[in-house]
Amino acid sequence: MGNPTIVTSTPEAARFVLATQHKSFTTFDYPSVSRLLSIPSAAVSQEMPPGKILKTIHDSMHFELVRDKIAKIDKITRWVLSSWDKQPFVFTYQEAKKLAFHAVLDSIAGMAPSPETMKLMDDFGYVIKGMGTSMPFNIPGTSYHMALEKGQQVFEALSPVVKKRRLEKSQEKCTLDLLMEIENANGEKISDDSLQSHLCGLMFAGFHSSAVLFVWLVKFLGENQEILQQVKAEQDTIRMGKISPEDPLSWTDIINMPLTSTVFQETLRMASIVPFLTRRAKEDINYEGIQIPKSWLVHVGIQNFHLGPEYHKDPLKFDPSRFQAPAKPAAFLPFGNGASMCPGRELIKFEALVFVHYLVTTYRMLLRVSLHYCMTWHSWERIGSEQGIDHWPIPIVKGGLPIKVAKLNKSVT
Ligand code: HEM
């Protein structure tokens, strides 16, 4: 990291560092990443207190506001899944990106899928790719250079979006609407440039991590047939309770998915999508006899305790039932802890549950057993020989998990 760093790997230390953040630690942003996201320069960011902006972002994703977005999430999920059976192979990661990007775009900017949003997604994909480079040098021909160019294009493409939204008076408030309303001590509103860069930051926060989660969900369900069948039974019951196949999922349906919710949690634990967080010490700190000098970094290893046998029995086994009883305190922190805890956690939970619902109620898939193929109701065929995990910027199944699916007779998408 180019800085003296202390590495922690226990939930207790993670809680200490993350929860006492504002007193003793600050968040640490990688300058190469901030540059890609057009994070405001000091001059721009001083126009509005950062605390006010963050509070507004957290408020905009409050549980009750997000709950009202279930119908929209439902519509986007059906749109994405509806084309799967027309594809010879479904590249799960590509499809997951489509779903994640449009769900977050709707939530933060009220934008519905269109050719413009697809272009935005493709361009933003280069930005994410540029973050994965170990050599962030702006040299033509490198992925970092391409990412900087694409990041700038995304930033500019958001300009008409912001201007249009300022003129519209939408009933359904998105994050952008709420950010537009805030004022600084002089009664001034936030500038367009600043709004555009906050949208870039939010896209980064909500897009890639969610897409990766969907891929892991498909993988873990596909590899655990018994659990998949139980999940399908839970989701079939909900679908059968609908009067028309076109009826979207509702809040009541979401709370009737206890098993699928544990699958969501177990996937977050096993995949540890944000494997570590980094903080900088604001002062000299003593933690249980360990001296952390001022300005040193602290690397909070979340994956270490998510997969630690002292915290989770048989940690490499995909076992959603472990979440039927509360996990050990602080041994499960997929969304961080303290003031910077992920405000998108409810949104992504709803997205994941809706996704699993349509996945298992729409598609019959093929399971590969050794060298033979056999048809089952609930499984899908994994194709391609790539195995393993790519680890940067966050852990993702190598090869993007190509699969093959077939539509169920009574499917709804
Ligand atoms: C699987 C999906 C996701 C995971 C694992 C995840 C995880 C996290 C974690 C660990 C943090 C804390 C970072 C820190 O303490 O430094 C965080 C922050 C954040 N997340 Fe998420 N997140 C996910 C999805 C989302 C979504 C869908 C959104 C919606 C836009 C979102 C928005 C944010 C924002 C704005 C922050 C910064 C909060 C702050 O600094 O106060 N996240 N996320």
C-alpha cells in the first residue's frame, strides 16, 4: 500500500477500528481510484459539507424508501432474465452487471434501462477494469489510461441527466433528488459537477459489488442442489400465491423468504465481496497493548474472520442454516460497521432475493455430473473449464461463470 500498515484479522479489532472511526481513524481512499471516479477536487468538495452529503446518501437508501422500490427492482430483474433462454450460453457475470447497474441507476438517479444506460454501463465497466490494474499510470495503451478516458465520458454523460432531473418534479425520490435539495450554510445548492461525481462514486459503490454477488449466488446455488431445491420450494410457494403471472413481488413476499435470506447471508460470508477495509490513524492509538502510530494505515481483514474456523464451524462449507441462529457478534461484517456501514445493504438484499426468485421459478437448468449430463428440475450446466477466483479489485469467479439454461413451462419472465 506504500504506507506502513498494521494488519488485523479478528472481528473485535475490526469493530474497534470501524466503529471508533470518526474519533481515531479516517477512511482511506486510493488516489488512483478517486481519480477514475472524478471524485471532487478540494475546491468543489468545499462547496457542501461532506457530512451533509453522506447523511443525505444514507437517508436516501433508508429501509422505507428502498422498500418502495421493490416493484421497480422486480421489473428490471424480469427484463434482464427474460432473454436468458434465447442465448446459447448465459455469461452470468455479463447479465449480473446489467441487473446490478440498472438497479443502482434507478435507485440513485431514477433512470430506466435504455440504450444510453447500456452505453453508460459499458463505459463504466472500463473504469472498474482500470481499478484492477496494479500499475495505475496514465500511459496511452494501458487499461488505466482507457479507464480515465471512459471515466471522463461517464462524468460528462451524466451532465444532461442531472440537468433534466433538476427540471422534473418526480414523485418518486431518488438519491439525486435528495442531494439536489440540500443547501450549505450560505443557502447555496450543490453544483452539477459535484452531483455528477457523487453519482460516479455511487455507481462504483453499488454496481460491481452487487454484480459479483449475483454471480456467487448462481454458483453456490448451482453447486448445492439440496439447498437449491429448498429455495425453489420456498419461491414456488410465493409464485403460486400470485393471481396473475405478471404480478410483481411485494414486500410481504420478501419477508416470506427466510431460507433465501440465509442463502444471501451465507453467500456474502463465503464470497467476502469486500474482503478488507482500510483506515488511517488520526492519532497515536493503543489497542490492547498494540501501538498504532499516527498516520499509519490499518488493514481490516474481513475475509479472515468470515472464513475463520474459530468463528464459523466448517467455514468452507456452504451452509445457509448457520444463519438461522444469529452469527457470533461481529464475526459477519459484509457491509462494514460504524458510520460508514454500507447504506445500500437493504437495496442489495431486495435485489438478491428478487433475482433468486425469478432465477429459480423461471429456469430449468442442467447439471453436469462427472462427465455425464443429466436433466434435473433445478440445476444448470456449468460450461467452460476455467476454475478459481480472480482477486482484484474484488473476488470474482474466474471466466464470469458461463451457464446454460432452459425455460420452465410456467415461467413468468
Ligand atoms: C454485495 C453488495 C455490496 C457490498 C458487499 C457492499 C459493501 C460495502 C462495505 C463493506 C462498505 C463500507 C466501506 C467502508 O467502511 O469503508 C460499503 C459502503 C458503501 N456502500 Fe456498499 N456494498 C454493496 C452494495 C451497495 C449498493 C447496492 C449500494 C448503493 C448505491 C452501496 C452503496 C454504498 C455507499 C454509498 C457506501 C459508502 C458509505 C459511507 O462512506 O458512508 N453499496 N459497502
